[in-house]
Amino acid sequence: MSTDEFAERLAKVRERFVSSLATKIDATYAALPHLAGDDVTVVPTVSETYRRIHGISGIGLTVGFVKTGQAARDLETVLLSAYREQRGLVASELDDFKKALDALHAAAHHELLTT
């Protein structure tokens, strides 16, 4: 694969990432009320949210959104125990999650404006 082909493919991945980032962050904010407690929807919501954030983390860092990727990684870390243990977030985790989500939103907003 030539350098030009690689650059084109990377540009397409980057464009797809950018075009879906705000929607993914909005979906994560919408999931907040469903991440804690013992309702039957909590565990699936935690799992879905973890996968969404994991995707932002991995792709963001790969396509040059370093601050966004790191903020997503921090958010992913907050979710990790609940995800692995198949449970909802406890109150302190939910507080940490909200702070980390706000940090992700700010980082993404900043990087989207400056790229």
C-alpha cells in the first residue's frame, strides 16, 4: 500500500470518527440515568456505554484526537469495574463518570474546533 493510499484510508476513518463523535457523546449523556441502580436495563446500558467509550478511546488516539482519546480512556476506566462485574455504577462511580464525561465533551469540542 502506498503512502497516498494509507493517507486516504486514514482520512476516511478520521472523517467517520469526527462525524459520529458528537452523537456518541450525546448518547452517553442520555444513558446517565440508566447506569446505576438495579433495574434490568442497567447492565445492558453499562455494557453498551462501555463499548461506545472504548471505541472512542481506541479510534480517537489512532486518528490524532489525543485529548479526546485520553479523556475517553479515563471515562472507560470509571466504567471498567461495573462492566466486568456486570452491575450498575455505585454513587461514587456515577459522580466520577459524570466528571469524566464532561471532560470528554470538553476535549472533543476543543479538538473538533482546532482540527
